[in-house]
Amino acid sequence: MKVIGLMSGTSVDGIDAALTEISGKGYAVKAQLIKGITYPYSVDVRSRILALCDHEPITLAELADLDDAIAHHFVAAIDALEIDLATIDLLGSHGQTLHHRPPSASQLGHTLQLGRGALIAHLTGCPTVSNFRVADIAFGGQGAPLVPIVDACLLSKSDSDLAVQNIGGIGNITYLPPWKRDLGNDDMAAPQGVIGWDTGPGNALIDWAVTKLSQGQKTYDDNGCWAAQGTPYPPLIAQWLQHPFFHQPPPKSTGRELFGAGYVEQCWNDAQHHSLSEEDFLATLTDFTAATIELSYRQFLPQLPTEVLISGGGSYNSYLMARLQQRLPTSSVLSSDQRQLSAGYKEAIAFAVLAYWRWHQIPSNLPSVTGASQACLLGELWTPTPSS
């Protein structure tokens, strides 16, 4: 099947669209990226998304309008691929997360992604799977991360363990023990022993700082060049690592609700007390992201992995990659590009695969990752409105 996966993460830096050829039955799947693009949000829509993530009030009518506006942007991302939609079998859209509340002992979790699948299906004429997280949450799960089962099926090695670390706005890990996949076996069972969770802030804090320090002229630290001019300040990193989230055992997930503007503004105030330069502050924030990943691995993995594959925007930050390698000296820290899986489009490819499994009625959450009480189908399937 030809499936387009659509993803916009907590960085809110654009919509990734990945045209993917998917084949195989059950969990014995192969996925090949045919074409990928990143389509930017308009300034207005991005600012509205970020304002909501920072708890600004909104009317229900405005929320409905934003839901539609995000769906239209997702369709524009599909159009930017410049392909004949008549050749596309399915769309898988993660949508844009506006709110994520993990479950607690007293209540189910809650999650909200805008960019409604029904409108995308209507505008494109393609069957569309969306709203992937809610089914897992209904079974008591975190609703995130959902990509680990795809990582397992596409990247597992037969003779050694592996960590797959995505660094978007928020970071998340998949730990893959050795797994000898039999891609010729259509009845291949779901992967076993896979664990994963959100590790904490990825690029979100760095992006906020760059936007602030450049007075809006930049929105990210290109290749980490700005941070590389500074020196991390370890006492602040040690202080920030005391946040309870980092010491909470998995399963766990997070978002801008914890690590958003309010959090990084406090980090900025902390830096002022120590008279850090702009470059030192960016270096400290960047190394903090690396430190959260290292701490998470040392606390919750059975062992440090032989290899760590990095995907997401963080994989293009050379300074962050270098800090990670320094903090994980016994592991090979590589971009997933080096394993023939696009680092920039891996998450979008994953949601193409998750849509493929939904279409074929294959459960695709991993209770060992999300904490759900059982495996279940993920996503709501929307069929196009017949033309009159």
C-alpha cells in the first residue's frame, strides 16, 4: 500500500508528510520512504497553537476554527508532495497535540490532538486514520509514546540491543532487546521485551531560548552552532535534573504542560543568577537535554545500549549529538539515517505504518510501553464523503 504519514510534534515547527510504501502482513512489515517534505505552519496558526499550549484562554468557536485550520494545513502538506492522490491508498495523521495529561491513580489520562481526520478525508478523498492516542488511554495507558512498536519492527537487531531516541520538542526512547525477526512469517508475533517512555525536553527549551535571544529572528539553533560557542554550566544542569518527572519510573509521558514556556522562563531566570552569557545558556540547555537522556538510560534501562539511533530535529544538531556521545561513551550514537531510516521523517513514517495496521485490524500499542491494560487497535478510520 502507498500510505502518507503526517506528523507535527511539540516543536510546532511544521508538518512532516512522508509518502511511504508499506508491505507485509501483521508485524512482518517493511516500510520504504518514497518522498518526504516538511510544510511550515502559517505564522498565525503556529502562534495560536503555541498560545494554547501556554494556557491562553480560547472560545469553543475559536477552538473549532483552529481544528479546521490545522486540518487544512495538513492537507496543504499533502498537496506539497505533488503526487496524484488517486494513487494513495491511505493517510495516517497524528494531528497536532494541544494538551496531554498522563493518567494517575485516580483518573484516566486525557489527550487532545487537533486537525480532524474527517475533514482531511473529505478534502483529499482518501481514507484517513487519525486520533491514534485515545484508544490506549481508554485502557489506562499513557497514550504515548506510540512509535516503539514501529521501531521494533523496522530496526531491531538479532544479535545486540539498541536504543532508538527521538528528539523532537520532547524526547522519547524505545529500547529494543535482540530480536530475530522472521519477515517471511506472516504470523510473526508482536515484539517482546520492548520498553519506552518520554525522556523529557528535547528541542522545545532550546527553540524557546533561540527565539527569545534572537528577538524572533531565529526559531532554532541551526546545527547547534550558537550553543557550540558557549560552555555548559553543570551546577544548573544538576539542579534542573531534580525535577520529579526525571525520577518517575516508566511508563510515563509528558509535553509542554510540564516543559513549556513557564519552565524554560524559570531556567532563564536561574541562568541570570549565575551571570551566564547567551551562548553559555544555550550550551547549558542543550547539554541538559543530553543529560536527561543519559539519566533516563542509567536509571531505567537494563543496561546501556550498544547503539543509540537518533531521529527527529535533534539529530541535525551536531553539538547535541556530540554532548550525547560524550555522556554515553560506551554506546555508538548515530543518526537513524545510518540505518537507512530517515531521521527527519521517521515519526511520519511510523504513523503511516500505524495507519496501515489500523486498516488491517492489527493492534499496535505496546502495553509494556504505555502501561495500557491490553493491546488494542489505534486510530479512528474516516472514509471520504461520496461525491454527489
